[in-house]
Amino acid sequence: MRRISAIFIAVCMVLIAGSIGAVLYLAFKVDARSSAIVALAALTGMALYNTISNRLLDRGDLGDQIADLSRGTGDLARQVAEIGRRLNAVETRVESSTNRARGAVDPIAAEIGELGSLVRQIAETVAAHETALQGQGMLPARAAADAPGSDAPLALSENDAITGARRFKGLSREGIGELIGKAADANRIDLYLQPIVTLPQRKVRYYEALSRLRTEEGDIIPAGDFIEYAEAVGLMPKIDNLLVFRCVQVTRRLQMKSRDVGVFCNISASTLTDATFFKQFLDFMDANRALSNALMFEFTQGAYRNFGPLEHESLAALAERGFRFSMDHVSDLRMEPKELADRSFRFMKVPATLLLNRTANAQSDIHPEDLADLLARAGIDLIAERIESEPMVLDLLDYDVRFGQGFLFSPPRPVRAEALQGSAGEADKPLTGDGQGVLAAADLPSG
């Protein structure tokens, strides 16, 4: 718009200068050259006047703008000064309140620290007295029913569980393999359950299913003593087949009571690579995928590190059906939680002694105090296993460990035989002492 006005003024000045020259030439008979000079002079004068007046006008506008800006800057400076004054007043009040709060909290914190020390000393004293009494034969070993929050379903008492195994003394490897094979054929691979409890409440949240070999003489042999021999003679797929079948039965029974309780089922790496068994195993788990939230498969850290493409493919097939995995027998903290989470590992069991062994953990990639938080960020729950004393529990609570397992809470206890073999007529019969019904035939998987 301003440009159009300038053009209009220029055209007007040219017309005025031309008119002056024409009047001089036509009316006053001035020669053409003189008339043109006068017209050009008039045009130049008008142009100079227009330029100077525009400059003065712009200077006035600029002066007004500078004055407005100065006033705005002054107002802003006053506002900043006021905000600074208010901020200083707030900081003074906050500092004063903090000092008063610190003065009130410090004595409470000191008292809490003293109470914690007293609780720790009491726990250590009780544990020492209990150990001394057990050593003198005056106090029986702690059973699962005595553990706070323990409600081990489908299980016998500890006195019915352990008979003192003679293990494999005097037998060759061939003889041991034959003994294991006969036990598997005779259905003498028993299922034991050990609870995993929440900390510090000690409420049963999961159970770990363990295998025990029962000899013809009635001796009980832990899995750690016969698995190596069973793997050497190729019996682990058969043993795992029986264990998984029973774990499904127990999981179904537990789900009838509470859907918040799950079962960890140990299977060997050789089972994942046995083409014949794993296909049947996968079909069986596909038919029982409704239990995927309550049944977890567990592998040792050593076995996982030796997994090849075939094992990982088998894990992926189970993960596609919704099943999750756990890692136990952890011997060091050199691991990648993100990699484990990507392979559907949702639990990790670490021995309490490894978490609390500061000397050994100095060489680890992860500090034990940070392990629970690091695993949690990857969606993995940390379970401290092999807890044997109250002081261990107190130390583990400082590491934010949410779950614990060990003889302090309960040793592994055998599942009742009738709970796994029950008939339809037994569906409403309760177990002794815990009020739960035995597993009915209708609860068993078909086939």
C-alpha cells in the first residue's frame, strides 16, 4: 500500500512540473528551453521536499517505537526484580521448613536405625539358639507347615518325605543307569514341591516342582544325584515327560484354589533337542496353553549358555504358546537381562549366598544391590533361593528382593500319590490339614 502511494505522489509531481512548464511556454511565451528547465527545477524541489518529509516522519515513528520499547523493558525489569524478590522469599521459607523438618526427622531416623540393629541382633540370636538346639537334638528340623504363610497343598509332612538315601554307592555307571531306568518304568520318580514365598510377608506365591528317585528299598535320591547319569543314558526326556505331566496336574489343582499361585517345572536341555519327545511335548502343552500364566519352565544358567539354534527354536515354540521361562543355578551375574527378556525369561533364581557375597560379586558385571531393579526394568522377577537363616532374609530385603525360596521357609515335600491318581469319587475329599480336595480323575489330561 505504501508503495502505491509513493507511485501516485511521483506521478502527481511529474504532472505538476509539466503543467508549470506548459503554462510558462503557452501563456507567458517563455521559450521552450527555459520552460523545461523551470519544470525540471520544480520537479526536483518537490522530490526533495517529499523525501525530507518522509524521513522526518519515519524518524518520528522510530522514536515513538524506541520509547515504547524502553517503557516495555523497564516494565520487564521491574517484573523480573519482583519475581526475584518472591523467589528469594520462597527459598528462605523452604530452607527454614527443611531445617525444621530435618530437626524433627533426625531423632526418628536414629531411633529407626537403632530398632533395625536390635531386630537384626534378635534374629541372629534366635537363629544361633535354634541351630544349637537342633544340634543337640532338642528341636526338630523346620517343616513347611511351621513356616509363616506356608500352605503347601498336595504335600505330605517332611517326616514322610526323606528316608535317608544310600544313593549309588558301589554301583557302576551302567548299574546306575539300569537302576534309574527301572525306577522310571516302575513310576518311582516322585514329584516334590518347594514353596516360593513373597518377602517379607512370606506368603506362598509359587512352587518349584522337583524330581526324586525312590529306590526299591524306599531310599530317596535327589535329582542332583541322578540327573547326570540319566542324561548320559538318554532317560531325561522320559523323566521330563512324567514330570511335566504331573506338573500340569498339580497346576490345574492349584488353579482351582487360587489363580495367583504358579508352578516352576524343571526340564533338561536334552529334552528340547529330542525330536520325538519334543513334538509330543509341544502338542501336550498346546492343549494346555490355558495354564501358560501359571506354569513356568526352568533351565539352569549353564544349560542356557550352551543352548544352540535348536534349543532356542524350541524355546520360541513354547513362547509362542504363551509359556514363560525361569533361570536357576546361577553361578555368576554376567548376563544380559534384555536378551533373556526377549527370549521370554520372566524369572531368575539367584542363590542368596551369591547375592550377599561381596568379595565374589566385586568381579561381576552387575552389583547385587542393583540386580533386582535391573531385572525389573527388563520385566524379570528376581527370586533369592537357598535361604537358610533369618539374617539372610534381613540382608536380602536391603536388596529389594521380592521372592525367596529355601529350607528356612520349607524343604521340598512330596505330592500325595492319590492327589495325582485320584478317582472321580475322591473329587470332594479334603487333604489332611489343609482343606483342599485331592485331584480328581476329571482333572487329568486325556491320553
